[in-house]
Amino acid sequence: MDSKKKPVRRSQGWFGRQDRDGYVHRSWMKNQGYPDDLFDGRPIIGICNTWSELTPCNGHFRELAEFVKRGVYEAGGFPLEFPVMSLGETQLRPTAMLFRNLASMDVEESIRGNPIDGVVLLMGCDKTTPSLMMGAASCDLPTIGLSGGPMLNGKFRGQDIGSGTGVWRMSEMVRAGELTQEEFTASESCMHRSKGSCMTMGTASTMASMVEALGMSLPENAAIPAADTRRNRLAQLTGRRIVEMVKQDIRMSQILTREAFENAIRTNAAIGGSTNAVIHLLAIAGRMGVELKLEDWDRLGAEIPCLVNLQPSGHYLMEDFCYAGGLPVVMKEISSLLHLDQPTANGKTIGENIAEAQCWNPEVIKTMVEPFKPAAGIAVLKGNLAPNGAVIKPSASSPHLLKHRGRAVVFENIEHFHARIDDDALDIDEHCVMVLKNCGPRGYPGMAEVGNMPLPPKVLKKGITDMVRISDARMSGTAYGTVVLHTSPEAAAGGPLAVVRDGDMIELDVPARRLHLDISDEELASRLAQWQKPVSPERGWYKLYVEHVQQAHLGADLDFLVGGSGAPIPRDSH
């Protein structure tokens, strides 16, 4: 066999033909000024871009894509940028999570239906990362991730303020009469003062860290600020690398193994990552055909200490994390718990990538010997209130509330909550357990980030800043508090949460992993028998979503999207 013979790439099913359809595929592309030799069989690299002015975290991706293109051209590839649905956490209603699976379908079909040999995923804001990873996983082409990077630290009146975390804290101060509305408004442009995603260890930074921990990006992807020129350098190197990955035929399935997900779960605990990572990694694993269960989060990561002193669990922000050495330092510190021989997108193993990492600020990144917080991973709770499980983030909770028994104050939905919570006549105190229903995957729909319910003013005015809260919702990764989330089955699916009543006693015991509604089995069965299924949406995406979305403990993907179809060349269009 001639060793110099060029391999026949997938894209040549379009551009390599000398018939009528080959003419169509090449000729129409040439209206953009591309010369003949770009269609000669070199790797065609699709740049999957989630740029949108309605997604502020990703608003700089046009520039970032140009640096990726530089790298692709330098390595002998042909970059072609394409848009997919962009999910902006701060603007999109009722919740970006409702559209994560829709965006993943956009990604999957865009990759499969076009002349693409390898893919660069440009992702930043919370749901853009899992949606792109899920869609690409179902195609299983050579793929590499590039996050957009966090914003610079927020600065207000001589203090660092973190995106999201500062909002929750200061809004409670307004409600408690400790901060004026004018002062609150003045902080807006001080909190978000550069391009990029949230600079706390919220969901965006957590998922960027997960991409790096999984081995799906180049090292240092997680923490370099968006405004730092090193982010553009990383983009250019990413462009170079994807061409080599195509030449070596390194596919997602070779990187996203069971061991890679175990590495990510343990890393998530060590960084104090968002609870949202649970649902997203379960969904990505499902697309990849890797068996991963909710219980794995507790078994693998619950006892791992939090090493990173970042908001919302700690003090510092992502800019500080980057300067301290970033994720490679954390992974090196927990290296005895990791599968170090796992391959990564840059062609090296996890162990090789972290071998030379050094910590430059021990206040930001602590050690296993002297961690920031002990046993800080995700705890999975079960009991008659959550037969399929619920989650809590102990590192963001109040220690004295991790074992608690209190009277339920029930809110049937988010509107019921807003109508009641500020009423001084509401029968509630700091010992009660706040229960929010019908905010799960089917119930909202989309499982919105409303689980960290604001406390009632009558409690805030006592100086109380935390209470036990339980729901089938999610919460922002920038949020904090003793908040039980993702209760499964959800209320709208007929889970026990649906029949909790005001005055019921609820027991939370995180050390024992127990979430219990203190009524008899007979009473619970009687209430469930009387429950009525809510009316489903009548049309469109909402209808398809509600009819097919899985429960939280399975990753909330659509049931017919689990797994993948690869990327065979589809039949001709003419």
C-alpha cells in the first residue's frame, strides 16, 4: 500500500466526487472565495459556535472562532464555522435547561448532515457545554472542546463580588433592609465588567472544568479568563490539535470512558462544583453508552474534600483560580484518586498533563492534608420522599442544618411561592422546611433554577440566612444554602413530593443520606392514589419535551435521544 496515499475522509463524500452532486457541493461553497485546493481531501473541521448577543457569556465567540481557524489552517485543515442554538442562562425563559436537549439535537444533526471530519465545540454559558457535548457524543467524530473562559473578578466598593453569588446575597440584603435599592442597582455594571461566563464556581466554570477533567479539551481550558490573551492562544492551539485528531482518528468514544467520568466526578468534588454537573454528566454518559448512575456521585465523590476556596462555597473567584495554577493543580493534588492513564484530546494521558502543575497561591487551592472543606462532594439522598434520589451540596450548606427535622411549608408551584413568601402572615420560622413542587423536568417544564428559594423577610430580619429547602428543581451553581434538589420522581410525574402538605414533618439526615416524609406508608399511598396528573402542553417543543423527558436521576435527556447514531454519510440531497 502506498504510504503517501491520502486517506479518504468523510468530507470527501461531498467534495471528492466528480459528478453532478460533487459539482454542486464544491461550486456553491466557492461563492465564498475558497480556492480549489481546500477541497483536496484535507480535514474539514466544523467549528460549532454558540455565539449570540442574547447569550452574553458567549458574546466574544466570533473573535475566538477566528483564532481556532488560524490553528486549523496552520495544521493543514479547512475550517468551516456553523451556528447552533445558543442557550443564554440570563435571558432565556422559562429556563435554558428546557432547551438543552433541543440544542443537542441541533448539534447532532448539524454535524451528521454536513461535510465534517472533526469538530471544535465553542461553549461557555451553562447549558451550551452539555448540549454540545451530548450532540457531538451521539455522532462520535474526532472532537475537542474549547470553553470561552470566565469574566474578570467583579469589583464593588473595594470588594470582590461574584456573578450570581453576589446577586443572591445582595438581593437578600435588600429584602432584609440592609442594602438600598439604589446601592443594589449600582453594583450591576461592577459585577460583570468583561466578556466571559460567570467567574464563580458556578455551572459554567464547573462544566468547563468537567470538559478538562474528562480529557475533552487542552489543559488549562477551565480557568483562563475570557479577556486574557492566553484564551486566544488556547483557541489557536485547539485548532491545530483537532486537525491532528482527525489524522489520528481519535474519537470521543476513545476519551469518554467510564474511567473518564469517574475522574470528572472526583474532580467536581475537589473544586466544589455545581450540582448541575450531576444531571449533565449523566446525560453525556447516556449519549456515549457509558453506564453511569446517580449513586456513583455519592460513592465516588462524596467523601473527597473541597480544595478550592471559591465562591459560592468560599471566598475567591475564577481569575484567582487561574493565577493559582487552575485545574491541573487540583487534579495533581487528588492524583492518587484518579485514573492517570486516561487518554485526552491532546494525545497525552491525564497523568502526563498534570505532572508539572504547581500551585502559586495556597490560599486559593488547598491540599488534601489541609483541605478547604472536608467531605464536600455531592451527597445523594433517598427515602420515601425521594425514592429515586435527590442531591445536596454539603460544601454550600450550613453544617447545623445537615441533620434537621422540621414542619413543611408547602408551595405548589413557583407562582404560589412568589405570592406567599413576602407575606408577614405566612406561618413560617427558621425551623421549618420550605417545600417547592412542580418545578422539575415536566413540571416547570425544564427544571428551572428556582430550588434556592429566597427566605421570607420575617426570617431574614432575625439575622437568619439559611433554612432547609426541598424541591424537584435545580439551583444555579452560583447559589448556596442547605438546598435539596432534583427530587425524583418529580411532583408532576406523581412522585411523593406531589402530596406533601403544610404541617407535615420532614426529616433531613445528610450523614445517613436520608430524606423522609414523616407519615405512614398507608397515608402516603392514599394521598398518591388521589393525585391527578397535570395537563400536558398542547403543541411544539414543550409537548415533545414533556412527553419524552426522563427524570432527573437519569440525566433529564429525552428517552429517544439516549445513545447515538454515529456519523454515516447520509444519502444524497439531489
